[in-house]
Amino acid sequence: CIRARAACVAAAGAAALAAAAGRLAFVAPLVRHTPWAEPLARGRVARAAILSPAEEVRRQLLEGGICGSVKDLKSSSSTFVLDTDRGRCFVKCGTGGQGASEAILKYEAEALRRLGQAAEGALKVPEPWLVGELGPGRAFIAQEYLDLGGGTSQDRLGEGLAALHAAPPPTDWQMFGFPIEGCCGACPQKNNAAGREMNWVDFWKEFRLGDQLRMLRSQSSGDTEIQDLGAQLLEKVPELFEPLGPPDSIKPSLLHGDLWSGNIAALRDGTPVIIDPAAYYGHYEADHGINIMFGGGGAFHNHGYESRFPRAPGYAERSALYELHHHMNHYNIFGSGYRGGCIRLMR
């Protein structure tokens, strides 16, 4: 989630950078735990102010015990590919805004790790290798390089997403939300990281619809219409879930959180790939919202997905609510060009 929508740098573009990549050789065994979650040596920020991004990543790969030597490193300003004896490594550097901090990229790394475990091979998710700082407010994430460029059917993609949504939550997190506060695109997104026990309706009212309204109130204080409509919708939200039964009957699934077409790809053998998550645990239908906004919902409106998750009563109204969240998020990021979609869906 390190990119704004209009200028994201996704792993899907990594193949074009491979020709400019240097070579990285491991001479020590790979550390098998999660090194991206551990602090590196003191003084890294001061050194990062002097070193180039590529040189700083090289230093942290060495000092963090990820490899024993690094050589012939070349890069662009914000992404690069390293060739290692474990395979290629794709590195994204935060370039400003919410997605540039080390904390947010640690959230992305944990989201990738959990998505990969939950998908169990039905979807390919790049494995995170390392997260580190490049300087004050700027960081990088190094992850498994994927050789993209293949095609996949909507049914196969749908089957993979159904497998993801059907996976039970892990024992260390049974609540709605996520153990780390995150972002969606360039917008901060609260995730109930404190782990409060709450049902899905209350979570959505507070941490999604309510929080988007609060951010809009802060930066678009003169837009009283959207606040009035939003207040009315907050009161109506419980009615939208009544067809599903009691609120406690909705159980958490791991969601990608930002599944527009730019975050979906395929390996050359046709295996579906998902990248750049804004993950959290929630009602599985919530993942449909941005896919409907950008693409008509084809990732979910297919036999592969609906054979496992058929559309439940009241789906049309709830999918509009979930799409609204992303219109509001885009309004908060990009401005009033997305206001019309918010008003239309609220009404």
C-alpha cells in the first residue's frame, strides 16, 4: 500500500527493471525467521542520509544477516531488482506520504505474510524479506521477485480468492481488524490494532465509514452534505446486514483490502497473483468493493468464487456500502473528483 493510486509502483512492473539489476550473492545461510520485523544496527538513519537508497539496502541486507556479500548493485530511484542465490529480490522504496514510513511497510510485510499463509497456494503472494529505513520518514521493503506476465481465467482467480476468504483466522487474531494499524493507498486506515471485541457492524461503523467521515470532516469541512448523508447512513448500516442474521453471525476472513485490477496479476503458468495489500480481517464481501469500483467486480462475480460464496440476500445494498468506502478513501486522497460517487452511493 505504499503508492497513491495515480502513481503506484507495483511489483507487476519489476520485470522491466530486471535488465538494470545488479547481482547479490549469499555466502551465509539464509535467516529463516522474519528479519523484516527486527531492528537493525543503530545509526542507520544517519548513514542513510549519505548513502544512496541502493547502497543503504545493501548495507542493511549485510548487517541484518540476510546475506554475506552484495556486489554489482544497480537501481532506479525507487525500485530495483537484486539477483541472489535464493532467487531475485524486488525492492520498493517509499517516496513520500503515508506509505513511505517503516511502520507502514512493516504492516505491508505482515499483510503479505498472512495472505500467503491463508491462500495456501491457491494464490501467489510475494514473500517479504526485509523492511528497513532509508532516512527520516522514508523506508523500503524487499520481497520475493515474481516473474509476471501470464494470463489467468476469472474462474481460477475466483477460486483462489474464495480459498483465501474461507481460511480460518489464526489463533493469535480472532477479531475484526488487524494487529497493526495500516493504510489503504496513501490514506491511513485504523485497524482496531488494540484488539477490541466487537461485531462486524460496529467495526464497519467505527473504523471504516465513521473514520472516513472524520477524515473528510477534517480536510473538507465545508462539505456539510456528505456529513449529513453519512450520519444518516451510519444509522442505517445495521439494517443492511439484517438479511445475514444476527451481527455476531458474521465471522472474520482475511481480506486483501485493496483488490483493484492493478493489484491482480498472474505468473507465467497462470497462477493468480495478488500484491500491494491493505489487509485486515473482515466480512468477505468487503473485498468486493474496490473491485466493483474499478472493474465491475469480475474477480468475484464468476463461477470459481460464487460456487463457494454465492451472493447472499441483500448483497446489492452491502456491495454499494463497501464500494462507498473506496470512493470516500479516494476523496480523502485525491480530492473532490470522487465526491460525486460518494453522494450517489450514500443516497
